[in-house]
Amino acid sequence: MEHDRRVTRTWVLHPDIKSDKDRRAAKPALEEAVALAAALPDLEVVGKTLVPLPRPQPGRLFGSGKVDELAQLFKANEIELVMIDGPVTPVQQRNLEKDWNVKILDRTGLILEIFSDRAATREGVLQVEMAALSYQRTRLVRAWTHLERQRGGLGFVGGPGETQIEADRRAIDEQLVRLKRQLEKVVKTRTLHRAARAKVPYPIVALVGYTNAGKSTIFNRLTGADVMAKDMLFATLDPTMRAVKLANGVDVILSDTVGFISDLPTELVAAFRATLEEVLAANLILHVRDISHAATEEQAEDVRTI
């Protein structure tokens, strides 16, 4: 039953690494990280902290004083999961989990979890599975907790103090080969569908933009569709297409796509393949922006870069 579902008490950290000349504005980055965590079911974001950092420490990311300070904070607030907005090495993760007695999730792991939760099409599911395996290949595989058992997650959000089991790379590589073959079949079908659409004399208009910029809301208003449109990052994952007649009487095919995001992990680039293919096949690309957002210019640049 819904009221019996247990939530995981979560704290979000954004390391503002001063030595990183290309780092994002710290406060908007922290708010985006909180929104990412809030997009995942069964996580309760209890608090957030911006951590200025001259440079990352190889063993624990943060200095010993900050590690001790945060340990007290997490214990006082009964935190179970700490989401670190940035890359965390397996060594850093293992050490921090031991020091803080919590589970650590980095930015890549969190986005993969969200993608797993949202993927609806066969292609989307396969792409997320491949991205997750590529991510796991260089890390340790953890046992699942109540969070995964409830919603079938990817297994990155494990319990504190669990035994870390090294991934069997050969098994992962074999699974990647199988998934790639399955994905090739699905992509072939998509290509055939695109070829069929090319015979229809309607131009294709692709909506692109940063995640949560309002693409699905515009799509729904223009088409009368009911694509998931929430004030939530990655509310849309799989591309959706609808025919629509414009005010001037012209018929077009409108394509709603997954939103882009800054610092997109390399493991996730392939998961955007369906969106990128739909965008490249479009006759017109409409860039949707939320100009009320504090980082609207940076978001626009991220979209253009991808």
C-alpha cells in the first residue's frame, strides 16, 4: 500500500571545486542537484550543502575536517543516502561510505536511476541498461535495498556497510554484446518508421531544450496529447511524435524529446541516441528555453554543445 512505502532520508552535496575552471555556478548547480534527487521516487531530500573545495582529495574527495563535520551532520539527521553532485571514484565512495555510515550516490548513478525509472519504450530500457552496465564495469556492484525492491532500480542505491563485490567484467561485456544486438534490431525498426514518415509530405519539428524547460507542456498544448509534463527533471525520456495543424493550416509532425543536462556523463550519451536521431532528422529544431531560470544562458549553451 502507498502509505507503507518507506522513503530514504537523503542529503545532497555539491562540491564547488575551485581548481575546476569550467565549473558551473555553485548555487544553481546545487538546486539542480536537489531537483534531480527529488525526481527519484522514495527519496526524501532532508538537506543540502554547498562545499567549497580547493581541489578534490584522491582518497575521500573532501578534507579530513570536512569529512568529520559532515559525518556529525548526517548522524544527527539520520541520513541514509548522500548524493554527491559530481564524479566520485570507487575508492572515494568506499571510504566515505565507511566514514559516514551511509550509501553514496554520484551524479552519474543518480541520473541512471532516474532514466531507469522513466524509460517506457523497449529502446529506452535497452539504452539505460547498457549505460548502467558501462557504469558498473568500472565500479563495484552492490546489493539491492528496499528502494530497488520496491521499484526495480538499477542497484546503485544500496544499504550502508554492505560488502562491495567486484563486477565480473567478462559477464558484463557479454551482457553488453547481447543488449547491443537487441538494440540494433529496435533501432532498425525505428529507421524503417522514419523512412515511412519521410514519404509523408509533412515537415518534422523537433522540440529541444534543457530538462524541465517546458517542452512537454508546449507539446501538449499544441497537440492535445497527455505526455507527462511535470515540474520535474527528466519527466520525458522517450521521444514522442504527433501530427498537428498549425494556425496557418500547415500540417507538421511535432516531436517531443528528452531534455538535456549539463555535465552529461559519457555513459549516458548513448541513452540519448533516440532523441539525437529524431532531432537530426527534423526539418526544424525549436529550442525551448526557460528564461526565468537563473542559469538560462548556461543551460542554452549546454544544449547547443550537445
